[in-house]
Amino acid sequence: MESVGSSMTKAQEQIRPREQQKQATRAKILQAALDLFAERGFDGASIRDIAKRAGVFHGLIKYHFESKEELWKSAVDYLFERQSKEMADPDGFDDLPAREQARDWIRRYVHYCARHPEHARIMVQESLRDTERLRWAVKTHIEPVHRTARKVSQRWIEAGVYPAIPLHALIYMISAAAQSPFMLSPELKHGAGIDMSNPAQIDAYADALVTMLFDHSVRREN
Amino acid sequence: MESVGSSMTKAQEQIRPREQQKQATRAKILQAALDLFAERGFDGASIRDIAKRAGVFHGLIKYHFESKEELWKSAVDYLFERQSKEMADPDGFDDLPAREQARDWIRRYVHYCARHPEHARIMVQESLRDTERLRWAVKTHIEPVHRTARKVSQRWIEAGVYPAIPLHALIYMISAAAQSPFMLSPELKHGAGIDMSNPAQIDAYADALVTMLFDHSVRREN
DNA sequence: TTATTTATTATCCGATCGTACTATAATTTT
DNA sequence: AAAATTATAGTACGATCGGATAATAAATAA
């Protein structure tokens, strides 16, 4: 699991050791919140358990994040900001042919899902009930992401990479397929005996999805 | 939402009105548990709220189901028994060509997911953490279902309907894609403004998934 | 050095949780 | 009709929840 770094510069750290400690505490709480919200959902993760995992006193959460709701929103903000950074198109991406773009994007997204399964876990648990938190997440993060996803998908459909199905259908089936085995890795571990944190398994799954989407040519003759 | 019927015969009902009432209460509790476990997860759904929704006194849950864990297991038993009934292959299924079998199965499964979104909601919430409940569900229900799914998938791969990717990858990407928009329908409602309980939307999504899996022929020329 | 600010800690409160135990009323059995 | 059974209701307990308030200790500002 990756740590949530503070945003301090080196100069600031030397001048204000107090502020440095404060941000470090904040980051530890945020990381613990990501872990426990992903594992148990908003209701199931208690403030006291989050504080315990972060190694701080539970009252500090109110001090740093005002409330449990605000802590959750801060955690989700962090998730989507990190996704935006890590899923940025690499250099030369625009010069690739459409099919290679789609193929590359799928591979990168599968690896993102494998690296950060807590993202899908937190968002799925929140998206299957109609709460104020979901509405906030939709407006603040999901809608912007889907807006660009629709634009890109539309281009790939026009290029013949994907079939001409409704954009929301395309987006949901692809993202679900990419996230599923990593989000549900405990189930795969006990059921199929497969460890989805194994890099070989991650690559194999990315290969499988790409094959399923782009390289299955036999079907027409059948 | 469908009701959880009692298994009483008419004769029994007339002879034993007490037993009839008992089973009706049990069924009401089970239905309320399905709703609330799906909406809030095991921890988030309280015994008192389940009883309140069922319109019964909360102590009755211990009387009928012994404990919250046992109530959850009874609810999951019910889910998988219903799935087994409703997903049984229709008459003449074995006589269809492999591709038509796969196409028909996908359509039926999408409609099952639309009819009973609580199934995926309950199981997903349980499958993303490693608990005793998950291990029980894997051994009791998920493994048997996946065993037959692997057999069927293998046949369809050999028939060229699906590409030759690992069976677990095929199963997880297809079931995730089929469940996703119905499981996450609150998100689609607020985000895309789409009501996935609308029969037209259900059919459209089934069409889209079938097109994506079987009828996308342009890709080879690209 | 002294005064002030503040990051952290220590308690406490009312609410709710799962569940155990007892009471009751109505049916079923004898 | 009397006795036994039992489905349902009432209540109480210990634990834990989110959050509020007060105390403390250390760093910063004066």
C-alpha cells in the first residue's frame, strides 16, 4: 500500500517542524481512512478504528477533518487526484493509431486498478445506495471523469475500435471488467486460489481483457 | 422488489394457521434483510432496522434466525437458490449452436441482474474483505456456481465463441460487466440520468453487451 | 524570557448496537 | 376443559459509536 505524502517543501520543513508534523499526522489519518473505508465501507469503518490504525488519538480526526463525512470526502478527493495523475496519457499517446491507443489505455487502467484496489472498493460501496455522499461524489469527481471518458470512447467507436453501443454501456462494462478481479481479490483468493496482487496475474488479466476486447477474430467464422 | 414466499401448501395453511403466520413472519424478515444488507452491507444494516422494515419486533430475528450472521447466511442461501431456479437453461437450450447458447445466456443473465440487483450488491460488499462470512459463501455457493461456469465457458471457448483466455478471467469480466450498471444504478441515476430499472434500458444494455461480445466485426479491418 | 497559539490527549455524553432474559397471549395438544 | 407449547413482545445489559468539551504540553511569537 502506498503512503499518502505530505505536500511540504524541504524549506518549509526546516523552518516549521510543527507544520511538518501536523501534515504527517493528517496523511497518516488519510491513509488509514482509505484502507478502512475500502475494507468496511463508510458505516463499517469507525473513527476510532481509523485513528487506531493511524496510530493517533481518535479526537484528532475531528481536529484535522471536522467530521467523518469530511474525512471520507477528503479520502475520495485524494483517490481521484491520484487517478488523474497516474492515468495521464503518456508521451506520444496522441500519435498512436486509435486501436493502439485503446489497447494501451486498457492495460494502463488494469494496472491502475491492481495498484489501487481501494479506489473501486470505496466507490462501489458508496454507489450502490442513494446517499448525499454519492451525489457529492458524482458531481465532484465521477461526472468529470465520465465526461472525458465519453469523449474518448466516442472517438474510438468512430474509429471502429469499439462497436457503436451507448457510451454509458461501454464505459460501465469496460471499467467493471477492469476493476472486478482486483476489487474482489479476497474472493478470488479463497475461491479460485488466485493471488491478484501477483504481477504475473495482473499482466495475464490485462492480456486477457485486451484479447477479449480487441483480438478475438475467430468469432466471425463461427 | 419481489416477495419471499412461504413454502406452505394450501392444506397446511388451513390446518395450521399458526405455522402459516410463522413462515410469513420469517419471509418478511428475510425480505427486509435482503433489502438492507444490499443497501448497507452486513455491518451497516442493523437488526433493529431490518425488523422495523419487516414490521416485526426486533427480538423475533433471534427467535427465527438465531443470530445476525445466521440471518445473513439464510439471505444468501435464498439468493443462490433463486438464481439457480431462474437461471436454469430453457427447453431446447442444448440444441442451440454454441454461439446462440452464449448469446442467450448473456441476455438471461443481464435480465437476472436487473431483476435482482440486491444479489450482486450483497455479494460484492462481502467479497471485498476477507471475513469468515466470505469463506462460507465461497465454499457453499460461489465455488459450485463457478465450477459449472468454468465447464460451460470451456465449451464455448473450444467452439470459438470466446477467445482462449483463462477461465477465471472470462468469468469475472463477463459477470462484472453484466452486473455493473444494475448494481450501481443509483450512480447512473444521478450521473448519467439513466434509470436502469426501465425495461427499455435493460434490453438496451443486454443488446450492448451481446454486441460487444459477439457482434463486433469491424475491428479486424482496423 | 514571557505570552500566546495550537497540535495532541483525556474524558464524557447521548444514541445505538447485538443479544440475552423474561413476560404474555394465543394456539395446539392432551 | 386443562395443560403444554410457542410465536411474539418487553426490557435490560454491556459495548461501541460519533462527537463535544476540557486539559496539556510544546512550539511559536512577543
